[in-house]
Amino acid sequence: MFSYELLEKVLKYVNNEIDIEQLNDWLVPRLPNFLSSLDTPDAIVADAIELGLAEMSDGIRTEDEFRSLLQDVIREHRAVLDFSPVDQRSQLDMTKSSNSISSPTILSHSPVPTLM
């Protein structure tokens, strides 16, 4: 699952509400936290940002292509698997966890806003 702050900042960048420097200045001090577990959506997005910045610096990717890349990465990783207790009483009494059953539920999200 994405951290709210990272998702918010990337969407602000994708929608031209902040510029690339603001995104980078916000991200750099937080990279160790996002990259502490490499198989999370946060780490994947942080990696995509770092790669995209390097590619832009090398002239391989334009800023519009970079925004599109980030939009695609977010869209790809936005589905959240939520394990909710079937019986709400099991949430109240966690001592009976062996009797509680969880079922996966896919939470749908609205599509990532597109560029104007």
C-alpha cells in the first residue's frame, strides 16, 4: 500500500501542482524510509522517480514522459488488498483470533488523474 504522503506528492507533480525540484527536495530526505523494504509500492515509486530523474538528466526521457511514467507506476500499484474480518465481533475480542476468519477484499480506487 502506498503511503499517503508519497502518493499525494507524486500526484501533485503529475498534475503540475508542484515542480520536479519540489518533488525531489521532498523525496530525498525520505528515501531511506521508502527504500527500507524494496518490494513495497513506496519503494517501487521511489525507484521510478530516481530512475526518471537520472534519465531526464541524461536526455533519455522528457519531463512529460517522466510524468507519464509516474502515472503508469502509480496506476499499476494502486490496488490494495484489504483483509477484513468477516465477523465484526472478532475485531472487538482479539483473544479469540483463532476463531476469526478473514477474507480478502479488493478496494478499488479512482483512476489516477490524467495530464491536462
